[in-house]
Amino acid sequence: MITQQKFPKGFLWGASTASHQVEGGTVNQWSAWELAHAATLATTAEQRLSKTTSIVKSADWKDIKPLATDPENYVSADGIDHYNRYEEDFDLLEGLNFNSFRFGIEWSRVEPEEGVWNPEALDHYHDYIDSLLDRGITPVLNLWHWTMPTWFTDKGGFEKKENLPLFDAYVAKISEEYGDKLKYVITLNEPNVYASFSYYSGEWPPQKKSAATMLTVYRNLVQAHRRAYTILKANNPALQVGIAAQLANIQAKRPHNPLDGVITKTMRYAWNWWFLNRIKKYQDFVGINYYFTDYYKGINGKESPGVPLSDMGWYMEPEGLYPLLLRTWVRYRKPIIVTENGVADHKDQYRQWWIEETVLAMQRAMSEGVDLRGYMHWSLLDNFEWAYGWWPKFGLIEVDREHGMERKPRPSAIWFAQQLRVLRGDDVVTRAATATQRPAAQRKPSGHDAQPPRSRQTAATTVGRAPASHAVRQHQAAPAAGGDRAEDANQARLSGIGSRLRANPVIMTENRPTPAVRDPRLGPPPSRRRVQ
């Protein structure tokens, strides 16, 4: 049971999202990769997941398999229509008693072509931030969550140091547009995860397996953050700027074994501290994303306990946040915000326990002097989980993509909302069980029904070239790898989604709910039991 110890007034209680994972209709290097590789990911799902998660060996596999083996699972497509339905989602956020919200701006939306700014997208995010502020919810903006315009990745992305000025220009534009409305900005999300999965293991785009390239990207991301910090602080010195670092509670399997001790310290430095050490003078707070504890045993590497495991196959030790908070505080003596923390749990059987243990870990750390300023749960809504697709369920709010994107708070979310009344120490009123949209007259319009573009630099502007169309840059999905018949058939089905997105790249700017109707060109869906 959570103790009655209250958190300081002004403590940020919130939830997190990422633009590509919830908005829908994004066209970037990730969406291109999805279309090119969804067929392969579907046909290899059982083999891949048996190596990396516990789900294949569990009784729940019968629920997950129809999704995991369907190519459509690996395509973000319409997302959960958050781009249009953010007012509804903010009503739910408010109803759950949160006072802050972490979100991302989609770079490919606001700068679809190099040096060309999309006034409709810029105006959308103004309305988005205003909607949070109208509710008394503190916006926490994340600038980069792994997705980039294809024109940037065509130039080599963060592999090339000479591309950093292009990121600088994006940061400067966002600072100019929204800086006076914000208190907190996160520049980069989990640079260690991106560099490792994209350039070492090769599981993510651009799927390169090169330790040397990984280190180059990692170093360039250090410079990208430092430069972004300098730009943001120059424009608004009061802005609080940091990154969201993916930190693991790395422990020795045999605490008194010298070899385990050396390996553990090495892994802690390489994974947790290498990047943070290089930006310690360029951050006002340390953002921590915490999901798991890893135990290391000798030369065998990771050997974590087999239970309890989340749907992602991650060993669940929520109380591991406590030693991580202590180590981070001792190293950097900067305010800390838990910028992500949550569990994939499609049955909602662990989430309440996870949150309860997490809160206790935070209370314990704060009682020992850690300057903790906020906690943001991942995620507010069920979301597109990158190379895993749609089957992992991280949301406090369930989203039924097969039935009109219906939103429904999970029991753990309602329980958490009730706890927040005490933890926040104010007069919030729990509305989680009945949270609905405010009447239309009380809401600001969004999308095409919104007011005309504002005068704050939203006219199309071009850097070093003549103005061009605001249409999102088209890109052609590459053929799926291999010649397997099943993969070829699945790839043909996926081409319908790609054609639709390329033909109407701003599909998600329409202010209307988008029913989760399967594209008929994909063919009939595989039989499936709906995940409960």
C-alpha cells in the first residue's frame, strides 16, 4: 500500500507519449522502414520473439500471435489518431488527476522538406500546447524521439557531423515558436538505445551493424544535445533543458564475485553514464527512463531472474528505481525527473503493483535527499511500440483500434488516479471512471477546423532555397528482404497502406475521428481473439 507521505507541491505527475507512436499519418524514416519490413517482421515473429521475450512460451501467446504474425501490426499508419483527438485525450489525462504531460513534436511534420516550414503543423502544435495550458497541465516537450524526415536521413542523418546544423535549425525554429510557453524541454530520447539498435544490433533503421558507426552516431548525438541546449538557453534562459536517458539498474548476479563486479561497473558506465558524463554541464535536470533491472554473471553476460516478466520479456523490478535515483543524484547533483516508467501488460495484472512499488521507491529516495521533481508514466495511451508493433500494451488508457479508436481507462489507471489525490496533496477531484470530452463549445478547434494560421512566423519560410510545396516528401518502400512467398504476399497487402499515405500525406490533419477500418487492399485479416 502506498504510504500517505505527500510529494512536494508542484511535483510533476504525468504521462508520456511520442509523436510517431500515437499521432498517426507520420511520414518519416521509420514509416518508410515499416512498409519495407512489415512482411518480414510478421513471418519471423515467433522465431524472433521466442529469443527476446517470454510471450511465446506463455499462455497469452494465443492472444498475441494473431497480431504478431499480421504484417499490419508493424505499420503505424493511422496510429491512434491522437493528432486529431488530442482534446479527448487531454480530457482523460485531466480526469486521471495528472498535472503534466510529456509529448513530442514530429520533425517531419513541421519541416517536411529541408528549410521549408509547414504552417499548419506549426499551428497545430501551438493549439496542442495551449490546450494543455488551458487545463493547468504543464507541457514537457521532447524534440527528438528517434524519428527524422527522410530528407535528413537521406543525407546520412546523425552519422555525419556536417548534418548537425540541420538539427540546429529545427531546434531554433521550435524554440522560436514555443519557447515562451514552455518550462521543460527534452532534447533527445534515449540516445543509447537508438545508437545501439540502429547501428550495432541492426534491428532498427537504418539496420547497420557497425560498432564504429554506432560510436560515431553516439558522439554526434552528444554534440547535437550540447548545441541544442545552447540554442534553447540563449533564446530562453529560464527554460529547463535535459535529455531522457534510458538507465538500467545494473547489478552483479553474485555481489561478492570480483568478475561480476568488474563487468557490472563496466556496463553501468557504458550504458548509463558515458553519455550523461559528456553533457553534465549542458543539462538543468537529468531525465531517467526506467523499465528493468539487469543482472550480470561472469562472461555469460546478462542472467536476470525468469520471473516476474512483462509482456516484453523484461524482468520486472520496479523498486530498482531507488538505487538508480541514488546513483544518479550522487553523480550529477541535478534535479531528476522520471521521464518514462511503465510496463507492457495486456491483462493489466501487474501495472498497479508496478506503480505502487515505483512510488515507494521514489519516496524512499527523496527521504534520503534526492531532488526528484517529477514522474511520467509510459504511456498515457496504448501505442505503436516500434519494431514490436501494436501488440504490446503500455497504456494506462486502452485504445481499441478495431472499433473506432475507443478510449477506456484501465482499472490500474483509475486506481492510480485515486492515489494521486493523496500524493499530490491538493484538492484534485477524481474523474477517471467517467472522464469524457468537454462540450465542444468549451474546447479549442483543431486540424482544419482551427483558426487560420497565426502571424507568429507560420508563413512558409525557406532557408537558402525558393519556397516549395508543403506536401510531405514522398518515399518508396523498398521490397521486403528474401523471396519467401508468404513475405511477398504480405508485402503486396502492405502496398495499399503505403499508397494511401503517399497519396495523402497530410491525412491526419483532418479534424475528425478516423475509424480503425482495415484497408480492403490488405485482404481479409487473420482470425484473431481480441487482446483483453
